[in-house]
Amino acid sequence: MSKLFFRYGAMNSGKSTAMLQVAHNYEERDQSVVLMKSSVDTKGDDQIVSRLGVTRRADLLLSSGQDLRIALQKLLGERDDFQRGVACVLIDEAQFLTPEQVDQALAIAVLDDIPVVAFGIRTDFRTRAFPGSQRLMEVAHSLQEMKTICRCGKKAIFNARLGAKGIIREGEQVMIDDEHVRYEALCARCYLEAEQSGS
């Protein structure tokens, strides 16, 4: 039986880079993979974007109401390069999946016998779980933390949203990087100190 994997970490922990490396490893052995991401992630449009500068077009952009399993089956039926089957499904920014889509990813792994590896962050800038990440934590066969460091050198676990006046504590859960907002991965101490000082 194939498995559903969730590889999670704070921002800048190399999740997209690792995903593109996994895709390369499969394809180097002449095996096909499907790369997908949620359409909620507007950074890079239809591209999987690594902070190292590596990009690759997603095979499937998934809207929030779309059935992941049905969308995959449709894609496999339409593309000649998938006629020999798919060795693995790779999902970038998996925190943007709905809980239902996570359950559909589990069905792909268990019922369709295709491994699914989801990459994403656990919590938002308020340290609250994204619904997709929470469901992945509940049902994934395997959880793997990907680590990055804080400005102080300790392990970062939180994603601080920063604006012109420092840390932002209120707002919509999803706001993609732009000229008005940026994110920084922080350890618990730096996050709490920044929250208290407002910087």
C-alpha cells in the first residue's frame, strides 16, 4: 500500500526545493510524477517556485472546490506522458488544501496505490493551524519536519507576518508575499518578543 506523507516546516525551510528534487529523482529513473499546487498560491502563477530560483510548471492547479482525486484521474487520462502510470503525486503549499482534498489525497495513496507527498507549513502568522495542514497532521502516514533557522540561530517554528511597522497580528489567514507584506521564520522566543514589542 502506498502512503500519504506530509513534510512540513516554517517558511524558508526548503520545502519547494525539496519537492523539485524529489521530482527530479523520480524522472531521472524514467518515472513520471504529477506536480500540483493550490490556485490559492498566486506566487509564480502556475509555477512551483523555490526561493533558490528553481521553478517548474505545475501539472495541476487545484481550486478550493475541486475534487483532487477526480482532477488527477482526468489529468492522467488526458496526457500521453502519463499513459504508463504515475510513480508519485507531489503537492506544493499543501496548507492551502481543504480538509476534503487531504482526504482525497489519502484515497489516492491508499485506494489508487500512488504515493502522495505533500509539502507545506503547519501554522499561519497567528500560530493557528491551516485547515489543510491540520487534516494532514491527523491522517498522513508519515510526518517529517523540515528545519530552518531563526535570525538568532535557533530552530524557527513560527511564521511572522511583517509589515511597514513590524509584526502584524491581525488579518486574513492567507496573504501571499507582496510589496506590503513579507514573512519571516522565527523561533518561539523571537516570535513572542517581537509580538510583545511590536517590532
